[in-house]
Amino acid sequence: MSYLVLARKWRPQTFDDLTGQETIGRILKTAIANNKTAHAYIFSGPRGVGKTTAARILAKALNCDHGPTPEPCGKCASCLSVSAGSSIDVSEIDGASNTGVDNIRDLRERVRYAPSGGRYKVYIIDEAHMLSTSAFNALLKTLEEPPAHVIFVLATTEPKKIPSTVLSRCQHLPFKRISAQKIKERIKLISDAEGIRIADSALEMIARVAEGSMRDSLTILDQVASFSEDITASEIKDLLGIADIETLYQLTSATIEGGGNKIINIISELINSGTDIRAFTKDLLQFIRNLLIAKIVTNTEGILDLSEEEYAAITSLKDKTTKEHIAIVLSELIKAEPVIRSAFYPRISLEMTLIRLSLLSHFKSINEALSIVRNQKPEVRNQKPEAQSIEVKKQVSKDKRQDEKLESLSDIWNAALEKIDGINHPLYCKLKEGSPTLSHGEIKIVFNGGLSVHAESVKENLPYIKKIINDISNTDIKIKIETVKTKSLSKKDLIEEAKNNPVIKEALELFEGRIENVIPVKSSDQ
């Protein structure tokens, strides 16, 4: 007897065996138990998630000698013939090769006849979205009012291509991708039963590459089991040309931190190990996407399906940068992926993309850039003076005493404002529009630009303000009111000023961008 591949040998035979499709199984079991089976179903979902398998189980449950039953026995002649694919009452039609209207007309002729052995004739049309428009039109009336002994199941990976007239005549059951954890558990069960020794890290790698498809994962397991009795992650990596989490972590970290040399070395190692750069770029995109989601969302349960190793790597990376930085890296890599995929030298394309993105680590934040544009010195972080003159050291104690006096004057001013607020609130609001400058024995209130309209009103109340301050301080403190006219730059001038700034100019050239708008930032917001 010829070898039977694992995907066929371990195909589920009951609704309870459908891994990751528990909801679908429960719906179909309930419908059969209550004698409410629909005359036509549409099973939609990604490849290898159990659509055709569920259709076969439905056919077994309806035609079982002990049925219709939600739990087909799997031992009677009807169940065995359906499992073997030899039942004359269950027809599997390939929609991709039977797309014409003539094929559907032939089908309409056959549905008239009663089943030969079972209760129902079940027609399973795989890849139903491939049928032509005329074929769908020819099937409409039969789908809406089929004979009582006929059940239709249309399986498709692209439900959007199914005409709405067909969808409205069928019950639509969407199959979802199977989680990596459930794929891993199923592969482990099959491996133990088949005597295949496989490491946990290899199981995780297979589950990740399968992308939610149980059939793909079993095909990969079959492939690696044919040349190795003890399967490791390195063998999976060599066979499929995929990257492990450690490599993805190191390359992403180098991109975020600006390590151009490290990027070149890692890609060189990938090339030497025979890694497919195009497939690797896809894995890198998914890894950075998971990193961005983990940075934005506090609780990723139900959103990200990560292995322990990938979770640890992402947790370590997400605190190294901001979500804005990660978003830019991901966005630019998405734009570069089609270029890398079609490039004659994908290695060079990936290297240049990641090196360009690594330069982002040298750029300043938006606030710092705007500070430079406005001729204001940005905040200097973690900078220590290299030397300090002896004269400055001698001045420390004197400056400290002066700071204490200024602090006391600040308290007096705040107390005066609070008292004025309780007596004359409009005057308080006008004083708050000014910028107080505190010096020894004097308070100067400056009104800038358009705020100077409040200066006259404040000057009229100056004796009253001075009396409150002197009562609080018990000393004679001078108060001055000044106005300053500020020159406001037009939006055009601000944009021109920004274009000439070296930091912003370099960013525009690197990302081929343009300045859409410039918003002036007050110095107090820096």
C-alpha cells in the first residue's frame, strides 16, 4: 500500500475533531440534532482550515446508518465510503475546473434522482468562487428550491466573489484561521502518535510558518520527517529558508538603534545560510507589526498569537523606542516589500531599506526640530559640563541665597494673585495674561503683542495691586507694567524657515517628503 500523507491520514472524522472550528461544529451538530439542516451552505475561510473536511463530516452525519446524527459512527458502510471518497451519494466537484454553464446544467439533471443508498445526496463544490457568472445564474433556482433529498455545500476561500444572489440562498458559515497554539498542540499529538521526535522550538516554527492552516503545518511536518528522525528548529529553518525569532529580534533592534554595521552583518549571515530574502522580509514585516501592536495595546490577548520566545523578544524591544518610530519603520518597510519581492538583487534592496530606516535614530523629535526653527535652543539631555571655572564655584553660595529671595518673591506674587482673584476676578484674569519677571525688590509684568490691550487697565489698578503686595510682604516692592510688540511671522515665512533648517531638510530628502503645515509652538510648551 502506498504511503498516506499525514494531512489525509489524520483528517478529522467528527465535528469534535475540527481543530479551531468549535463554533462551526456546534452549529452543525445542533442543526442536525433538531432536524433543521439547511438545503445549502457556504463554507468560507483560508486554505487548510477544515472547510471540505467539515462538508464531508456533514455528509457522514446525514447518511450514517444510525442517523441523521450529530455523532456519526464512522464504522457503517455509509460512513466508511464517505471517508474513503467512494460514496456515490456524496459528490465533490472542483469549481476551478468545472466553471462552465454546461457543467451546472449537467448537475441540475443529476439532482433529480434519489440517493442510491443514503438519505441525502450531498454536493460539495470546492473553490466555488471560480464558477462563471452564467454558471452561478444556472445554479440559482436549484439552490433556492432543491429536491428534499439534496444538500449543497459551497466551499470557498474568497466569499466576496460569490454573487449576493447566491449568498442570500445559502447559510454562510465563516471558518477562521487556526491559532498557532492549537496547531502546535495538534502537531504534537500527531508526532507522538507517529513516533516523530520534534523539539518544541521546531513545533513553534512550523505553527508560525503555517499561518493558521492545519493542512500546511502537516505538510511541513511530513516534509521534515522524511529526512530526519529527530527534528530541530535549525532543520526547519534550513529546509524552509525562514528566520528564527532571535534573528528577527537582532535585525529589528539594529534598525531601531541605528546599527548599520550590524544590519549588514545579519543580512550577510542570512544570505550565507541560504535564507530566502523575499520570504524573510515578509517575516520581518509581521514581527515589526506585532511589535507595534504590543506597543499600542495594553492587553494583547486575542489580538496577538505569539510564542513565548516571540513574546519575550517583543517585550524587550518595545521599551527601546516610541510607537511613532515603529510606525514609520513599518510603513516604510511595507512600501519597500513589493520592490524587494520583485528586485533582481533583493539583498541590496533590503540592506538599503533597513540602513535608511536606521538613520531615523539620529533625528530629533518634532518639538526639538521646531525649537531650532524658532531659533530656540532645544533641551540638552544627559549632558555634563566638561569643566567648571573657579569663579563659578565661588559664586554658587551667593546664587543660592539670591534664588531663595526670588523664591520668596514668587510666593508673594502668587499669594497676591490669589487674593486679587477673590476680590476682583476680571483684574486677576488680565494679570494672568501678562508674563511676570521677578527680580530683587521688583516685579515687572510684561504684556506681549496682542495681550498689550490689558496693560492700560492693569496700570489703572496699579496702586491697588501694589497695596495688596506690600501688605502681604510687609516691604516696599516696586511694580512695573511694560508692553512688548512682537513680530509675527507669516505661514509662508515659517515654511521657508523650516525648509532651510538642516535637520528638517535632511529628513525631507531622506523620505522624499514635503512640508504640509507649520504650527508655531510657544516657548512655554517646549
